[in-house]
Amino acid sequence: MSDATTTTPGGPADPPDPTDPTEEKHGFRLPSAYTILFALIVLMALATWIVPAGEYQLDENGSPIPGTFHNIDGHPARILVDSLTAPINGLYGIENNKGNINYYNKGTLFGAIDVALFIIVIGGFLGVTMQTGAIQNGIGRLVNRLRGRERWMIPILMTVFALGGTTYGMAEESLAFYALVIAVMIAAGYDAMTGAAVVLLGCGIGTYGSTINPFATGIASGFAGVSISDGFLLRLIILIVGLIVGIIFVLRYADRVKRDPSASIVADMREANEQHFSAGAADAEVVLSGRQKWILIAFGTAFLVMMYGVIPWEDLNLPFPTLWWWFPEMTASFILFSIIIGLIGGLSEERLTGSFVDGARDLLGVALIIGIARGITVVMNNGDITDTVLNWAEQALGDVGQAGFAIVMFGLFLPLSFLIPSSSGLATVAMPIMAPLASFADVPAELVVTAYQSASGIMNLFIPTSAVVMGGLAIARVPYGSYLRWVWPLLAILTVLSVVALAVGALVT
């Protein structure tokens, strides 16, 4: 899962701690997402004493009506008490008929406990799957079958890793495959950067073009008030085009290195890398059992079922029953598939429940981030300044047009993705404010979701706060500065792709 503050269940194949990029000893370090988000809560509490309170009139769907903003009497926050209770309200606060949010209220659930529980269960689901070794052995088997045809391995493996990124946000767990892929690539006459790029850019572009990734697209869609299936086609186009561009980029570099080893960005480490990565990793025989094949089928089916459940078929005039699923139903579905995968894998009751709990524990940090991030919105809503901020944004945007709006959203999410490296936390913080702006520009809210995930995906391909980037480069023994100089043309192309796709998507809706 692509989240800079957590580690996804990785099973026994996870790399050792020395590759942990968080061990940097010197220089400035950005605070953790928890610290940043809690600091924002305190700042918002202070802002309720400064920012004028106001509200919009709402239409029958509960959406703000442009041009109806007006000032009202404010309710400044109690700085200490409301800051400390904000994460609690962010998880299970109740909104009453006056718009106030408190855990003792009666009314409608405002907190994100449903989203947090979904994330925890997804962690358990991944933990059970990784415990069976199906994903690890499936990729390892694919590598072995392609031995001798390493040039074909680049597009095939990048596509496989991209599928992991676009469906379940494959990120940290990909660290287990670096040594194997790099060893094979070096043996074939390429270099460590080629092997690292196959994994890092494969998963990263998959997350950048996320279609149904529950950690990014799912959470953002939930807070934007749209289905995860809304905007799917545009995201699929971004994924396919971005992946093709990434594959061509890596292939051109790999071919250049094979013709002229001195063209490698780590040419000075060639002999050392050949010795370092020749310790049998490339020769290890991997067997994918019949059980594991069925597990991979069940794993993919779980995401297909999720997609079917959330698509409003009757709104599309298609002859399929509409289930109207959302987070509670999706959570229950992944619990079911966790059990099914555990039974197929022959896990004992102890190993099944243990791996589920261990996987859930690994994503507990994400669930907490969602509560803290939602607490920011609680403080703003209770202080009646959310609509004021929304009005300021409406005035600042002016009449930029539909295409301009989509591009501005993308541009705003780029620095926000660096400031809040947690993709889940960013979605929780930004969507309640950004999504309503879409209606002012007559742009569908799902386009804001796509702008968010594209910007976050690009930033997480290179920012030093990304555990995946720094961990992968550490395993590959590629200096971070060398990687930046190598990858920036691809980042520029993906940025242009995002801008064009969002602009066209805004104009054709």
C-alpha cells in the first residue's frame, strides 16, 4: 500500500532493517504524518478565533450553492480540549441536525470509523495472502520462466507490478522482490538501476494510475461523496498510457546500458554490484503450487467483487443487479475472502487468524491517520469556518473554466502531497474541501479524485519521504541524486500526461 507512514504486510520475504530509509542521521527531516496532521488540528482550532464564520445555502442533495455564502455567528474552538478530542470525533463523531459534530450527539455518522475499519481489514486480507506465499512465489516463478528473455521481462514484470499498484496499492511489500529482479537483470547484462526501475516504476506508475486502489482512490472517493467506479475510465487511460511510457523509458535505458556498460548511472559500481547480487538470488528455483494458483485467482476475484458491488449498474442502464455497496459491505467482503484464501492455502486456524491480525496491525497506523485527518474537518466544521475556506477558494479560482479547474487542482495537490506524505491522510484532509469546489466549476467530483491520486502518485515516485523510493534505492545501491537525475524526464512526461488527461476529462464531462 502506497503510504509513506506505514508498512504493508510483507510476509517472511521482507528485506532486513538495514535497508530502512528512515535511518538517515543528519540533515532536516520532515516530521511524520501524525505530527503534521495533529499540528494542523491545533492550527485550525486557532483559526476558528481568527477566520470569520460563514456558511452556504445547500441544495436538496446537501451540496453548497455557489454565490449563497454569508457570514454567521462563530463558535471558536476550545484550543486544548477540542484539539485533543478531534481525532476521536474524526473516527466516530456524530453530526446532529445543527451541523455540530460530537461523539455524544444523536444524528448521522460523520467520523471515518467505517473507512478506518476497512483499511484494517484490508491489511488483514493482505497479511493472510502474503502468509501463503502466493504473491511472492507467483512473481518469482514468472521471473524464472522469463530467464534468457530478460528484455521481455521488463514490460511483463512492470505490468504485473503496475497491476498490484493500481488494485491494492502495492508498494512497501515490493521491497521483497528487488534483490531477485536486480540479480537477474545484472546477469543478463543490464545494471542495478534497470532492476530497481522495473519494480519501483512498475508499482509506482500503477499507483499513479490507480483504478480501484482502496487506500487512495477508495478513501478519496468516499470523502468526495462519489463511487470508486466513477472516473474509472479516465484513470484506466492514464494507467495504460503512463505504463507504456514508463516501459519505453526503462527499455531505452536498459538497451543503452547493454550496448555500453559505461552508460549506466552506477557504472562505477558495476563490479561490486555483480559480486553483491550474485549470491544465488538469481538462481533460486521458485515453485508455484496448485494451491497458490487458486489463491491468486481468489485474490484477484476479491477486487473484482468489490468493483461489481460499488458500480451503480441501474444508473448506467445496464441489466445487472445493483448492490449499492460501500465501505461496510466491502469490508465484509474482504473478511470473507481472507477466510477463503486461508482455507485454500491450508492455513491452520492459528496461522490464519495470526496472519490476519499481524496484517491488520501493519495498517493500524493508516487507520489512526484517517481519524486524525478527519479531526481537522471536525474542528473546522464545528467552528463554522469550512464554508469560509471554501468561499475563499471559490473566489481565488474565479472563472478558470472546467479544464483550468482540473489543472489547478492537480497543481495544488503536488505540494500538498509533499507536505502530507500519507496518501490516506491527504485524501481525508483535502477531499471535504476540494470536492465541493468541483460543483462550482461544473466539474464532476471524481475528477478531483483523479487529480489527487495522479499528483500523489507522481510525488511518491521520487520524494525522499517515501519509504518505497528510499528503501528500493538502498537495496539496489543506487544513490538518490543519481536516481533523480535519471528519472526526471519520465516525471515530466507523466506530469504532462496528467494535465492533458484532466483537461480533456473536464471538457468531455
